[in-house]
Amino acid sequence: MTDAVRTHGLFKRFGEQVAVAGVDLAVPAGSFAGLVGPNGAGKTTTLSMITGLLRPDGGSAEIDGFDVWRDPVQVKARIGVLPEGLRLFERLSGRELLLYNGRLRGIPKADVERRAGELLSVMDLTDAADKLVVDYSTGMRKKIGLAAALLHNPSVLFLDEPFEGVDPVSADTLTEVLRRLTASGATVIFSSHVMDLVERLCDWVSVMSAGRIVAQGPLADVRGGRSLNQAFLDLVGRSPQDGQADLSWLGARPEAGR
């Protein structure tokens, strides 16, 4: 099985804080993969290094066999990225944003216009195509951001918390588009800390804790007969009851008149 993404000893430190402590990540081509972990596990930092947005302090990362830092042009031609907190050109309309991105990618004008129209339709943004992005809702921003990431037909798509703050209707649209992408043979990798979502969408899972990969493989193997949520809690070394104080005072109310 060919790996679409592979890292070796990926390492990143911010001052005295080690954010990523030697990650060996492997994601098979054509998979719908989830990168899961608690807040602060290093998911966003790891994805930022893999996609060339952040230079690692050590280790290496490869996309389709190309080294991210030695062959940046080859890598960037093959990936689409929808980072968390994506900043868009807000004074462009949705259509203008796609056309601008397409021309930056060197896609012929006629092809860009055709693809932009199709993506706007699939994302249910046709009626908002000529509205400024500054006036888009959170869900609309996620959809136009995904459309921009898909415009050049990437073989590997990276998404950082793509469903955060998205309404159920927009989330369903995003899910359908991502499933169509993996059905075509492309690879989707998204980070999340919502286990139910990952369990519903993914066939491959990598679990991060404290800057390291503590388990990865097919979803069924990582689950090991448990729910993914329970497997996750077992892997990161925390049960649902750990760390809970007594809190017996919660709900207690003084009697009326006192």
C-alpha cells in the first residue's frame, strides 16, 4: 500500500515547550484519515509542518514521495489546505476568490471559470457567489475555503477542524464533497477532537498525545472492539472519571428566606 503522507521524527519546539516530539505519521493513499488528539496534542503544528506552513526543527515529511522542504513546488501542486482560522480575501466575492486562486495556480481561465461554477453549485453557494466574503457566515466561509482548496484538483487534502462552528446543513454538504473526493482516489486528512465525527467518516485514524503518535492504523484496528471515544481515552491515559473533583457544592442552594 502506497503512503500519500509519511513523516519521520517530525519535531518542533517553541521556546522551552516541545509541541511535536518526533512524529512518525503514515497515511495510505486514497484513505479518509483522521488525526485525533486532545487540545494541545500537537495536531495543528504537525499539519502545519507537513503542509509547508511551518518549518520543523527536526525530522522530515513527504507527500506522494516528495520531500516537503526539498521539493516544495512539487508538494504544493499536489496538496489542498483548509487551515483552522483560515483568513480569506474578504473584499472579494466568493466567485472572485475562486477565480483569483485559480489564476494563481496557473489554471487556464476557461477551466477556472468552469470549475468555480461547478464548485459554487456543489457547495450550495451559487446564490451567494457575487456576495462579498466578509458577509459570509461561518459555514459559508468553510465551504468557499474548501472550494478554493479543491480548485486545482489536489491528490491530498488537509483540513484542520473543518466542521468547527459549522451548521448541520453545511456540515452535510462538506461531508458529501469529501466523500466524493476520496471515492476518486484522493486522500483526505483532517484533524479533530470529536471522536463521533471521526468514527463516522474515517477509515484510517492516527491518535496523538503530548506531541507523539500513540496509535495509528485502520479504524477497526485502533478501536479494538471499543468505541473510538473509549479507545481514545484508553490511549491517552485518561478515563472519564479521572481528575474530577468532588464538586458536591454544585447544585446546592440555600433554603428560601435565608
